[in-house]
Amino acid sequence: ALVAARGRAMREASGAREGTMGVLVAAPLDSVEHLVDSVREDGADVWVANVNAPGQTVVSGSPEGVARVADQAPSIGAKFIRLQVGGAFHSPYMAPAAETLAAALKDTAAAPRHLPVVANVDARPYDGGGWTELGTRQLTSPVLWEQSVRTLTGALGCGRLVELGPGRTLAGLIRRIEPGVEVVSVDGPAALD
């Protein structure tokens, strides 16, 4: 029910305000952040939306803001790839969705945790509590995937990471972040054999 509520809320927020996303490849995060800040200071809405791996950062915002970043990407040595998405996800444009999701999360009890969960909004491990705030922040904040993987493999000492779901995108990113970590992709019951 929560996944469906989150999806509906994000779809409604996307319909209320036009937005898009793109990925910058081959530029360091600090250069991307500087470029995004500069474009935003010039009056266009754009934010860092995902820190996927070294040299791979996603931006999100208005079509104008994302287009300005795309135009200036070569100035920081980056290649820009426009993403085919229906909104400016992981940005302030999702604030209405966050409000809707907060109401749904407020009435949802979380089971006690035996292991910490790393929140991708701040790459910190959590043992319980705070899920409403973390879940709503996740809609409007950047996904700190690279930092989250480093928390798992560093502070939490994970030597094997498991990707659940179709594809192997996350496994590929993990290998770029921490080449020595074992990564297993599970896309269905047959993969467990």
C-alpha cells in the first residue's frame, strides 16, 4: 500500500509541475555541484538528485534548468545524457508528494529492526524510528547511493551486497564504488538456486 501511495503522490506532483532529469558522466561531484549551484543562482530550478558513483551524478529540475546544465556540461568535462522520466524526482518539485506520503507513513507501524537500514538521504545507518521523516525526505532529497554503499562496506563491514529486482544497474554502480566487494543480483526465485 505504501509503494502504491508513494507512486500516486509522485505522479500527481509531476503533473502539477513540469520537470525532467539528466545524468552527467565523467565529472567529479564537486564540479557538478558547482555547475548546478551556478545555474540555480542564475534563476533556473535544478538540483543534484542522485550521486550514483564516482563520475556519475544525476540532476533534476525544470526543463530550462536541466537544459542549462546540459549546455554547460562540456565546460566541466562531462557528457550529459537526458533521462526519459516524467518529472523532477528527488528535488523540491516533489514536496507535495512528500506531504501526501507523510500522512500515509504516519499511520504505518514499522517492525523492529535486527539490522540497521542505511537511509539514502544521508547515508547513515538507522536501527529504528524516524521512518516517516526519512521516507518523506527521500522524495525531495538527493539519493546518496555512492555514500550509502561506502557506509555499508565501511562502517557496517558488509563484504557482500545483494541487488534485488530486475536488471543489474545497482550491481554495476557498486562495482565502480567498491571494486573488491562481492555483488549478487537476484531478479527472481530462480536466481537463488
